[in-house]
Amino acid sequence: MRGLEDGGVAAVPGYAAQRQPLEIVVDGEQLRIFSWGISPGGRGRPKNEYRVQATRPGGMPFRHRGPGRTLLLGWHEKLDVFAAWDVRLHPDPSSSASLQVPLPVLERAAAEGFVAHSRLVSGEAEVVAAFKPEAMPAYLGMASLLPAPGASSKDVKATARAASGESVPVAELPSGAKRRRQIRTIEEKVRDPRFRPRVVDAYGGRCAFCGLGGSLTQACHIEGVGEGGADLIVNGIGACPNHHAAFDRGLITVGPRYAIEVNRARLREGGWTAPHVRALAAGLLPALGLPTATRNHPDPALLAAHRKRWR
């Protein structure tokens, strides 16, 4: 339950932790979630095979009934990641069902935020997603776009690549215009969940503007996605929510030698009073707190372009 809460998922009042399925509401949508712990595959199974041994509670099938959606999730507590399977391919198991996911997929999800891979289920291909709790909204946004049972292996593999943050070449996309749009949409939905953990990790979990650490740290784009900015560490800065918003609005910029500058003209235009301007300036470091690895330092050209835009 903690993993769901970390992903911004609010439980319906009266939820009993031992009961399956968990019924929750996310952004007004009702969800029924079957969830188990993920463990090694067991004796005689491949070393890297991990799985959930899903026991059907009370003879209840996984098929959804009523409004909303049904999800099949596994939770790996040590790696702090979820795995998710397509309920349409597992609607009515026997008294127990084993759902597999390779350990390397879970480990990549822990490091990168969101990955996926394709696997065969009784001759049919499905996409299995693995993701950090904060990427739960991204999974919910893409789950309805997964290929339906019976889809071609090419379609499923292209979807899995898109859900791993790759840009799938046009030649590898399915021929139907609708599916092409869906796969491109999946690419967009998983960009941020992959970008954030890499940037936050590079900055040691701290805000580069003020030094604040903890779970509040976000990944701030220097050149925004809407302007064509790439999801690369050099196009990101670790930032607390306040300084993320201030940078995005041009209230603070970064000059030569990574010096942090308060854009007083911009603040005056926004109606900031002198005491508030002083308070903003007092909470800032003289210069950005940079990642240890030089290769992860923010691109000076992108910072200069951001500064020029707002100055």
C-alpha cells in the first residue's frame, strides 16, 4: 500500500490491507487492483526469473466487473518497483497463476524509473511494464493503449520499446495510423518517469539551487519538452518544487560559471514586493550545486539560451 501512496494513489476509505482486490480511486476513476509481492522463480526456474504467485481470491476471476479498470500488479519491496501485466491476457486463472518478469527488467526500472519488455503468454505476446511508484500515473495513462490480445509480435515489441522510453523508428511502427498514434503517445507518457530518477540521482537527491534534500527533489528541464528539449541529464537540474517553478518561469536564471541569478526585472513585472524578492534571493546558493560527474553538468549553452529568453 505504501508504494501506491508514494505514487499519489489515494485509497478508498475502509480499505482492508489483506483484502483482494484493492479498490481505489485515482483522478475520479475507480480501479480494482490485484497485487502480490514479487519473489524469485523458485527451484528449477531460471536464476533471473522473478514472479508473483497469484492466488485467485475466493474463486474471483481477474476479469473486471462494473465501472473503471482492473490492474494486475506485483511489488518488489527491496527494489521499490512495481511490475504490471495486462489483465486481458490473464482474466480467469486456475487456483493460482505465475506471472513472470526478468530481474534485469526490475533492476532497470529501479535505476531508470520506467521500462517494459515483451513476453509470450500461451502463444500471445504481451507488454510487461516495470516502474517506480511515482510513475504509477504514467502507467495508468498508457495501460489502456497496450495492444489487444492477438496483436502481432511486431506491434507488441514496438509498444514495449516505446514504454522503455525509446523512440521507435517509423519503419518499425505498425501500419495502422491509430496504433502509430498510440505508440507515440506511450513514448510521451513515459518520458518524465525515466528522466526524473536519472537527474535526481545525478544531483544526489538535492536541489541545485538551495541544497534541500529529501523526497521533494524534482527534475527540472532547462529547455522544456514543449520547445524540443531532450530528456538528457545535461538538460536537467535537480530542484525543489519552489525553485523548479521559479526557474521554469524565469524568476531565477543561471549565468557564467553556474552562478545563480535573481531576475529582478521579471519579479517586478510579476508584482513581487521587495521583501519577497529578498526572501527568494536569501534562500539561494551562490552557484548551482553540480553533480559529481562532470559529464552530468548542465549544458552551458542550454543555460545561456534559458537566460537569454527570460532576460
